[in-house]
Amino acid sequence: MVLGIVGGVFGLLVAGFEWILGGLGRIFGASSAGMAIQLSTPTFIASTLGIIAAAVVGIRPRLCGALMILAAVLGLIGASLFYAIPAVLLGVGGLLALTRKERPMTPLPQAMSYCMKCGRCLTYVPHFQKWYCETCKTYA
């Protein structure tokens, strides 16, 4: 998540840099100034997509990982070498999200449980995920 957000923010900075560079080029009459401004739009869109995907990666990790990789590729196409650092950050974050293993949720034990037979406090045994009564020598 952090890699995607940082990569997206750097990508937005690259888009802003391209936009400023294109504006300065227009002021000074450069012929490629319009292209720099046109390239800042896909860079901005790709970076925004990367930030949104990184922000919700906890909900749908596979989809968001693919979207971060797509944002990295689109940013590279739009901004070429200016987008190298954001593309690496978004790409690595996307790959990590795609290869992430889901851990099964284990229920948390209640703060304290009592034995129904003797009324004493039970001990939670995480290995069996059950409560154990030391007095009755049985699982509750």
C-alpha cells in the first residue's frame, strides 16, 4: 500500500513537472511544448489510478495489484523516463499485492470465560482454538 501511494504521489509530481515544462516551452516558443502538456494528462490519470488502487488494496488485493501495474505501464508510456521512479514503486507495490498470501482469520478469544461445570476461569489454548478448564480437565 505504501509503495503504491508514494509512487502515485511521485507520479503526480512528474505530471506537474511536465505541465510546467510544457507551459514554459510555450512561453519561450518551443515546438514540443504542446506535447509535454498532452503527456502530463495520462501521467496524471495513471498516478491517480495508482493512488486509488493502493488505498483500497486491503479490500481487493489482486485487482488493486493489477491496477497498480497498469498505472506503472501507462505512466511509462505517457511520461517515458521521467516516470521511472514512480513506475518502479507502483510496479513493485502491484507485484507484492498480486503475490500476497491471505492469512485465515482466527477468532480472538473473549477476555475471560468461565467453566459451566465448576465456574472457574477457563484458559484459551490457541493451538486448538478452544477454552480449557484446568479444574475439570476438559475443553469447554
